[in-house]
Amino acid sequence: NAGVTQTPKFRVLKTGQSMTLLCAQDMNHEYMYWYRQDPGMGLRLIHYSVGEGTTAKGEVPDGYNVSRLKKQNFLLGLESAAPSQTSVYFCASSSTGQGVYEQYFGPGTRLTVT
Amino acid sequence: SQQGEEDPQALSIQEGENATMNCSYKTSINNLQWYRQNSGRGLVHLILIRSNEREKHSGRLRVTLDTSKKSSSLLITASRAADTASYFCATGLTGGGNKLTFGTGTQLKVEL
């Protein structure tokens, strides 16, 4: 099992450009998440999904869009990148059921917007 | 806004010593989890404690939870250089999505 994978690993964008980050998981998890991590801020939730075809806003959703067309994939889009979106982006997934479950994280995408 | 705040922000100890990190949070929770992040890597889950539990052990890790004080602590015993990493607490609320709110983290350095 590869677990959670993210592409690309690094990217540099100019202000106003667009891009899509891809997250894939092979654990058959229902829930998936996108976070951003900035120095001294911990992780902040951008958007999440509780199943194929569903998405919901997290703590910091502005400037981002997401899609979950297939259960195993969760895409994060930046339509018009801004320097404030320079960050490290992490995708995660978790199982669902009666209990509570840990989240499994991908290796991250380091994005720089100039 | 951050739900959890960790203390200390940075901790440096010698190999073999114990390391204690604390996490305080603001609202009632369903569960609290601790994660580890090595430099430049994704987060790895360490341990989960539910709101009705007070203490949990996993190998060299011991986690306590005091819901009356809205705080948790992570103890790593007999630390090793390989334990050098950032440690984050994350709180989960009852409700859909199994969402977590992460703290700001403690940077632990274990020196030989």
C-alpha cells in the first residue's frame, strides 16, 4: 500500500497563475482533508470531504476549490495564486464508522507563489 | 483559530532523558490525538485518547488527558536521537467528518 500520495512535491507559481494539487489514497477511506502548514501556525484545515462527490469548507477555504469525483482522489485547486498562499500543503485521509479514527497524511507539497 | 496550544514551543534534552509536552485546548472535545512530524515530512499518528479516558500508554509514550483543565500531556520516556521531531496535539469534536484542529506544535531535539 502506498498510503496517501501527493503530486507534485514542489511547485513555484507566479501571482495569478492557477494549479491543481492531487491527493490519492489507496486505503478505501471515506474521509479526506486538505491542510496548509505555515511556520508557527500548525496545520489549518482548508476543505474536507466525507465521501465521493461531497466537499465542505474548513477553517481557511478562501482562494481554494476542491473536488472529489472519485473516492480515492481529492483535488485542491488554486484559481489565481497569491503570495499569501505560499505554504506547505498536506492531504490526509481517515476511516469512518462508530468510533474515532486517526488521520493518515501524505508527504506534502511545498508551494511558493512569487 | 488554533484549538490547541502546545508548551513548550521548543525542548532540548539529552538522549535517555524523558520529554514532556503539554497541550491546552479551549472547547469540549470528543478525542485528542498526538502526531509527530519529522523535518520536511508528513505527520504520523502516535496515539489517540478519548474524552472518557484519563491515561493511555503505547510503548515509550504515555498520554494523559484532564478534561476539567482542558489539557493533555505527552511523555516520551528514555528518549532517543531518532525522537527528534515536532509533536502536535490535535483535538476532535463530536460530529461529521472526523475533523481535527491542530495545535502549534513542540519542537523536540534529542542530543547524543
